[in-house]
Amino acid sequence: MSGTTGMLAFVINGGSFRLAAGLLRQGRTMHTVDVELSQSDPKAQAEVHRLPWGPSLSLVPWNAPAPQGCHKIANSLAVGAPTILKPSEWAPYGTTVMAEVVSAALDAAGVPQGTFQVVQGNSHVGGMLVKDKRIRAISLTGGLAAGRAIAAVCAEDFKAAQLELGGNNPVVVLDDADLDFAANGIVELLTQLNGQWCRALGRLIVQGNIYDDLMAKVMDRLAQITLGDSLSPESDMGPMVHSAHLAMLRGRIDEYVSQGGVAHSSTPLPDLAGNFLAPTLITGVTSEAAQEEMFGPVATVHQVADDAEAVRVANGTPFGLEGYVFAGNEERGMAVARQVRAGGVKVNGSTMLSLNLMAPRPAWGLSGLGVEGTTETFDFFTNSRVVGVENFSAAGLKAVFG
């Protein structure tokens, strides 16, 4: 759970706000462009200003509402946009506490009342906010259905939209990989945040000659996972978010089993009330049948013959959020990773952290629209305005362009 711990520590220490403030201090909202077309004309200097679109709406999911909320509102507020944060109705408390801290800081700085607001409620409330004509930019981290609905509304009056959606993420294990290291990474990708995160393991793709040994190691490690109370320091995993989500995941497992799949789980269930689900790997299902995101500790397993087939299977869904490659030879791993159709692909990595803090976090296909990132989200909440004095003459232009 080191990735989760690191992410939470970053949020608690105000990391998102520090980064956004740093971009503001560096002058990211204004720069100049100088062009000299000819000796006879003076330089043409233009100011490029980045200005807020207007009031913004940030929608964050139940699995990491405070970290996601901090990232979005820090950048929206930094560029000067009035900001509304709407968390999922399944996880309202963390964002409420975070909002109290942010609001106190804004009040102390003399920021006008109402510049930042938190609105709680269900999808109906979110829908009203999305449709409000005053909202000019919407940043969503959520599911495909919500993303499609928001994109349709934004298209009506061309609101800016940043949509980070789901993923059916491939984890490719090449036959020269360190199997113990890969097995640890696979378990981490299956169990972090109880498997309920958009970059979790969706499809495990393994070259055939290491398949049996790797599966044995993975199942052995899963048997050591402790399912229990989320607040207990002895627990490695807690329950699913609610009973309907648990029922959906069990239904998906049953569906794969009815198609000839075999469900494998070795994690003991606790003697507790709650929506507990043992991490489950499903073998015997075709890659063509494993198209949809699970969003839980459930993944399908697929044997492949070589690197080329691994890439083909990895790219075999309409999603493209994240990918992972485990390889003994890093150059070989990088060669495979460069062919995976995803916004980010890690070689020999399995944490929740970005490869680089300043790297973009893009999405391909049904995994989203637009790009998130330290600078990318800052820029998203703005549009450009170019201002300057025209100093060109017709004679000067003719001399340059003929």
C-alpha cells in the first residue's frame, strides 16, 4: 500500500496546492512572443495570457475523493476560476473536511465568499450543475457512463471538458521477468484501494512458458492478504464500497464462469459483516470476452505465445488508460511498452504514483478526453488571449513572403 500512503501524504502536506502556486509564481498565466520578420520592420511582440474560462466544476469519485479534489480545485483556484467541487454521494466526508481547511485558508487570504463551494448530492444534483450555463469548464474523474453524459452536455455550448474515465488495464509479464517481483506487483495492482481504482489490474497477460509458476506465486501471495476492517492497521484490504457494487462484481464473475472460465481465489474471507470480496483471477476466458472494466479486485488471465501476441491482446479493448510490463531485460520491456495503446505504461512498476510528477497523464480511447497532469490541469482551466500592437507593414510582409 506504499503508493496509497505516498499519495495521501502528498495531499495532507498540501502538495497539489504548492504545485499550482508554483506554476502561478513562474508566470504560466502570461508570456510574450517576439518575432522579427525583416530588418525594416520592428519586432512584433505579442502577449499571451492564460485566463480562466469562467466558473468551473470538478467532479470526483468515491475511491479517492480528497486527493482528486485537491488536484482539481488547487489548479482551478490558482488560475482565478470560481470553483465548485462535487464529490460522489458514496464518499462525502473526506472532501467536507478538506473543504473546511481550504475555505479557512481562502477566508484568511481575503478571497471573496463563494469563490469555492462544495455541493453534496447524487447524480441528479451533479446533472443540474453540469447543465448550468454559468459553468464553463468541467473536470471529471469517474466512469464511462458519466463521461458520455457530460461530454454530450458540454457539446451543446462548447464547455471545456477534461474527462478521466475507466480502464481495463493490461499487465504483461514477459518470460524473462523476475517472477517473484512480478507476482508482488500483480498482487499490489489487484488489491490497492481494494482493487477499486481506475489504473488497477484488469487483464493479466502472461507468456505461456512461465504461466504455471507465476500463477502459483500470485495465488500464494494472495493467500497472505488480510481482509478486514478498513480502519484496522492489520488489514491489507477492506470491503467493497457498497452492496450494489459487490453484487455487480459477483455477477461479472458468475458471467465469466458461465462462459467456461474458472475463478481462482485464495484470500480468506473475514468473519465480519460487510461487502467483502476475495481478490479473484479468472482463467479460461478469451481476450475478446474480457472487454469491460471491473473496478474491483477481479481480473482475467490470458496466455500468449510471444511479445507480439502480448501487445495484440493488451491493445484488444477500446480502453487505454494505463498499462504495465514486467521484464527482466528493461530494453525489451520498453520495446513492448512503447507499443501498448495507453496513456501511461510502466515497466517493472506497480505503485499508484506517476512515473514523473511533471509528466502528463493522458487517456486513449474510452478511457477519457483531454490530459491531466501537474501543468496540464492548470492549463485546462484556462484559455489563451493574445494581445499586442501590430507593427507590420505591407512592404515588410512582401519582402519576407514575396
